[in-house]
Amino acid sequence: MEMKSIILFLFILQAIINGVNLVIAQSPKTDRHVCRGGEFRSNTIQKNRDSALDKLMVLIKNSSYNGFYHTQSAGKPEEQVSASFFCALNVVKGLCECCLKNVVQYIRKNCPKQQEGVAWDFYPYLQCMVRYSTGRKIFSVLDDWAWYRSGSDLSVSTVNLAKTMDSMLNKLKVKAAGGDALRKYASDSIHYDEDEHALYVDVQCTPDLTKEDCLKCLTKGSNKIRSFTKKPLFSGRVISTNCYVRYKHTSIFKAPIDFDPEACG
């Protein structure tokens, strides 16, 4: 996609400007989706699923932006489909709208008739998630049954990344969990290794979660991301159906300030 190429170029340029000592490394590559539950039991359910996904696109266009949207189709309880969209809060609405458009297309292709599905899409400055479920509630439910891990192909020369990350995440996950019904997000940056490296971290939960459930999700995410910090990789992120944890050695807070979603690739 054209937007991904532009943002990736800016990301690499920023790393060069910051003088980060980069070494090539390998990171795991996995599918960006998980489907489960067998196929739809009727055409009505498939229509309800597609309708719910379409409604997410309408919501992000016509509502104020808080990084999370949820909708549910009408009909019999067993045929109702709930769907939600989750995106990073440090970027403009247009970028997340573009991410939503692409990930909805992706989940329709890769979970065409399954009862439940989740899919993610990724850019240097953001990530987004779309999920749906048939016949059961997903709003205000900790339901992190699927996770995606994404690490950089670059490593950084440091021995203190894991220790520094643990200290930051212990504070950030508590701060994010203490947020309100519209925002459960926290971020911070620090210089470590005697100011040789700058580390940027942010965490976020879907705001429908309770404080306790958000903390549980972020704690699980913090544990999962440790595998990247011990290698140590230049950047890494883990994202589930309910939260994400992310770090980089260049700023994740200076994303493009404007973007036209009609320019999505």
C-alpha cells in the first residue's frame, strides 16, 4: 500500500537521523488473523456480520475519535453479530480510518464464513484491530483469546532494554487502566544506557474494559513483549482483541498530523 511505503520511509529516515546503532535480525512472521467457531449456520448471520463491519466504517466517519468503536446487528440473539474496531490513539483519525478500511477487507477475505474472527493491520506509527463474534456479547468483556506479535527486523546494541521496559510498563499499565470510559491509554519515553538510547513506549486498552480487566490484559501483553526486549529488538508490539503494548527506539508519538483516508492504498 502506498501509505505504508511512505510511512516506512519516514520511519527509517528518522532512525538514521537519530543515529541508532542498528543490526539486522530476524523476527517472527505470522498470519494477521485468527478465525474460530465453524461456519455461519445461515445466510442471515453472514449478512449481519457484513452489516456490522459496514457500520464500523460509518461510525468512524461520523463520530468523534477515541480509538474504539462497537456495534451490534439486529435480529434473533443467536443470529446477532457484534463487531468492534480498536486503533492507536497517538495518530490522526484519517490514518485509523485507512487502517480500518484495509483490515475490514482483510478479515472478510480470510474469515469469510466463520462464526468469530479477529484481524490486525500494522504501520510504523500505528496498528489497528477489527473483530466480530456471533451470538455472544463482546462489549465490556475481557476476551483476549487471540494475540499478534510483531518485532522489528533490526536489533539494537544494548544490555538494559528488558530492565528499562519492565520499569516503564509497571507504571504505564496502571496509568492506562485508571483511565475513563473513553480513554485507557498511557505513553512515556526515557533515555537509558547513559543517554545512548531513547526508548518510547505506549499501551492502550479498549475503553469498555474495567480497570481490573485492562490491567490484566496489559500485564499479559507486558509478559509477551519481553521476548523482544531480551534479544534485543529495535522495536516490538503485541496486540490482542482488547489491548496492546508497544515500544520503539524512535518516536512513536510524532505520526503524520493529517491524512486523507481516500488516499488509502
